[in-house]
Amino acid sequence: MTEQNASKTMLERLTREFQVSDIKQRKPGLTTISVAKDMAETLIRELRDREGYTHLNFMTAIDYIERGYFTIVYMLHNYDTRSTLSVHVNIDRVNASMTSIHTLWAQAWTYQRELRELWGIDFPGSPRIEEDFCLEGWDEIPPMRREFDTVEYCERTFESRDGRETVDPREHMHEVIFPQRGGDN
Amino acid sequence: MPQPPTHSASLDMSQPEPLDLSSGKYVKLWQGPQHPGITGNMSLELTLCGDEIVECKTHVGYLHRGFEKFMERRTYIQNFTVVCRIAVPEPTFNEYLYSQAIEELAGIEVPEHAVWLRALNLEMMRLASFLMWTGGISGAFGLYTVPNWTLTYRDYLLDLFEELTGARIYHMYIVPGGVRNPLPDGWKEKTLEILKGTEKLLREVDRVMLNNTVFKTRTRGLGLITPDMVDPYGIVGPNARATGLARDLRKDEPYLIYDQLDFDVVTGSVSDAYERTVLRQQEMYQCIDLIRQMLERMPTSGPFQAADMPNVLHWKIPPGETYVKAECTRGEYGYYVVTDGSEYVRRVHVRGPSYTHAIAVMERLAVGTNIADIAGLMVSLHTYPPEIER
């Protein structure tokens, strides 16, 4: 069986057993799929243990504020077939919560800690999920959410300091450096 | 042949039990964020029993500048002044990966001349970064002569970058559609001369550092990574190759022109601090060889920018997503980019190898290590905090 056929067979099986949807081949070696929240952890475990997707490249989230959900992205890689599978899971923005995969990969809890701090997505049971990651003592809305306005936050939080006086180079040459020569000649 | 790693049920991935800090047996000590052995502003919260580390927690956040958020509010071309700042010692990888991702999504074809120039830049960046790292590992074990040598030669490479790109660190040379300019006259000859000197320097480093009894004694067995840790912990690059696994993106999933170059993946047998140092030393010889091959075989003329570039000031990219990756000195470096058809990127996620090496792996390997070796252990994993925080 060629690798392409094997991949097709695998995706057909996943569609049948896990109701995987929205299958798109983005480029050779990169496919994206979507799965429901309650099936996600089982599917990812299956991909790791039976389909050879043993490498978790990363976990991240995309905020689709206009549609009212976050998409959590699990990027998984199979070293044997050299194929990457991007598993998308949509979860509600309100009380955002997702099943933890810290028992599947030892670095997963770090990503989950980051997602909790920067997007406000909870992963109940994930180790040290309450600890600060990048930010310390943060009490605003999670900053990676689309509605968080960095400029507004900075203007409200930090004092404005006078910067250096802005000098137009042409005028400066004319008035200060070469006053007797009439400017930049 | 080493067996491929599996997700072994016997590998303990659980978090340690909390220690009874009121027992009077332990001392808390902070390593960093400013310390000569720290590879950037990062801090380790160590719990010691005597001089042995019994618990380690990594703290990041000292360099968090919100690059990924920042990029969502900037146009595609504006982001070029941002991406290179994510990893100071290897900015070129950020330039390349971001360019590659948006070229894929926008359907832009890069001319062959530019593809070779990009690969040349990346390999020179790897060499410069490895030279900086060699200074770090030798300094961490008290050999202060080697950093002076290797940083000098890194500076010679930065001179070449300056002549080629106009900048020493943040080159902004690889741009969407190609590169900014071809090689200047006489640059190839200067580069070959500097490579000759670098090769000579590496032989000196072999003698002074790798054959040094004190260095060997202190690094052998330090921070041992076993093959069964590789996949569960997401270990990549030299840290994984030192266990015996021949995994290198340049070979496994060749990008740019790496499939046209003649090289083998360098592997080790036991991934401790010594073996990782030896492996990186061999990879530096490999970098020199690859740069010579490229200079010998690359086209010397032809377009170096795509002809059909849009007006980048009003550039909208169709909806899509992609993940691109390249083999930097620390392993898989990747950019995940999502576009929504607007003038702004919807989401960028930067995947740096340090994310796992400096946190999950570091916290595990530090336990049982002597306090005197913690800086060496950290450097041996080759971690860059900025790529964790982005």
C-alpha cells in the first residue's frame, strides 16, 4: 500500500470511528482535520499509539471571536511516514475548558499552562495549571484573546514619558549646522 | 542500529510529590535570571538538599514581548522587522520560515538563485550559533580561553553577514519572494578564507576542550537523555541525535536545496553533556563543508526576487494555514501561520525547540544533579528563552 493510500485509509477510519470532519490536505505531508471536543483526547491517543504520530510539535489556540469559539490546534508528526496532522478542536469561548493530554506527552502540560494564562482556556487536572507562565500577577483578561487591546492597556497602565525632541533633518541642517550656507547645499 | 523511541509505559512522566520545605533539610536557590551560566534571561528555582538538586522549576517571562500578539496587528511586511528578534543568535531562521509560510499561502514561487542564497544564509547562521554555543559550554565548565576564540570567529562570520546584508544580527535579508541582494564581489573568497580559519580553530577546540580531562570528567554522564524520553518529551535536534537517532529535517524532509547536497546525519550513542558537545562540534565541521559545497555549486546570476510580487503595502493573503519547519542548531524550528484573507495575519505560532528542552526536559534532568553542574547542564541542552516566550 502506498503512503498516500495508507493515509486515505487512516482518515476514512478516523471519520468512521471518531466523526472526524473538515479534512483538508494543505500541502504534501500536512493535513488538517477537525474533531468534536468530547472525542479529541481519545482520537489523539489513538493517533499516537496506533498511527505512529508520536511527536507533538506543539499545541496552540486561535481565537475566532466573531464565531464565538476558540480552535485548539494539536500539531502531531509521524516520523516514519513524514506526515504531519493538525487536529483542530473547537471549544466555546465562554468558560473555555478542554481535556488535558498531559498523560500523553510530558511537555503537554507546559502548553496547557500557557493556553490557560494567555487565552483563559482551562485544562482541569493538568499539573501546575494554576502557576504563572510568562506573566506575573496578571489580573486583566487573558492577553491573547482578540478583545484584549494592547495599546489601550499600555496607555492605561504605563505613564507616558516625553521622548527626545524630534528634529527635522533638513531644517536642522539649515538652521544649526550650516546657517551661513543656506541649508543642505 | 538504535531502536526507534516508543511511548514507553514505564517512562514516568508524572510531576514529583511536593517536598516538605519546613523540614529544615532543604534550601531554595534561584539560578538566574542573570547569571553567567544562563543562556538568556531565564530562571531556575532550585531546591537543594546539601549540594544536590532535588527539585527544579523553570521560570520564564523575563523576555516576553508578545511577538505573536503584536504580529496580529501588523501587516505582513511590517512583521519582517519583528520576526528576526524572536531568537537573537539565529534570527535568519525566523526570516526564512515566516517568508516561506506566507509565500506558500500566497502562492509565490521563489527563484532558484534566491533559494540557494537562503540555504547559504541558514547554514552560516547555524555555524555562527554553534560557535557562540561552544563559548557557552566551555565557559560553563571554567575553560575561558575557548569562548574568546569561538566568539572571535563568530564575529568574523558576522562581518560577512554585515557585508552581505548590511546588518550583523538582525539581517532582514530573506524577504517574501526571495532575498534582498546577491553575493557582493569578493565575498565568496573572503568566506572561504574565514571557513579555513574556522576549521583550524575547531581543531584547536578539539584539543583544548574535548580532550580536556576536567571537561570530560564533568560532562560525562551529566544530563543523560535516554532514547525512550525523546518522543514523550518532544526532544529534537542534537539532543535527540546524540541518543543515536538519525533525525534531521535537512535530510528527512529536505527544504530549499538540501536534497542536492552531500552530507550524512551526525549521530551519537549516549546523549550526555559530553556527547552532545562532541556532536555539535562535528556538526560545525559539517556546516563548513555544506557552505563550501553551496559556494561551489550555487548559481552566480539570475533573478533573486520573484517577479510577480504584489504591492506589499496592500497585501491580502487568501485564507489558509500552513506549518513550515527547518533544522536550526537546536532542532525543529517551526512557524504555524493562519490567514483569513485580510491584510493581517490571523495567527502565528512560533515553535522553538527550547520550549520543551528548557522546561520539561530541564526540570527532569536537573534532579539529582550537583549545583555546580547546573549551568553546564542548561547550556548542554542549548536553550534560548526568547523562543519560549515569543
